[in-house]
Amino acid sequence: MSESPDFFVISNEFTTVTVRKVRTRNGERLEIRSPAQERSITLDAIALEALTWSNALEVGEGLSTPMGPEDNEGDPA
């Protein structure tokens, strides 16, 4: 993955993330990194477009289990 030194920071009173464009062998991606959590994700154009299909409240529903559904393991879906 080719990394760009150009990134920008988005923060508020709760957290800080860095965002930058990276090039992979499969094309360009947007990398979003949480330095505090030492986690990151790279999203391609389709994944980014999919975010526009929902409103902020729908996207925010993922915050109820941000690290996964571990609390619901064993529960039938």
C-alpha cells in the first residue's frame, strides 16, 4: 500500500481521527485511523458511496456495538 504523508485530523471533545487517501494494488482508498484505539479502516469508492445511502442517525446506529456484536453472541439473528 502506498501511503500519502498528507492527512487531515478531525476531532471533537470525544475523539480524534486522521483521514488520508492511500493507493493500493486495487485502487485508491480512504484510510480512517483512530490513534487512540490503534484501529483503522480503508474504504473504497463503493463503500464511501454506500454511506451516502443512509442518514446520520442510521449510520450512528452502529455505535450501539462499535466493536462488534460480542454482547449478542449465541443469540439467534
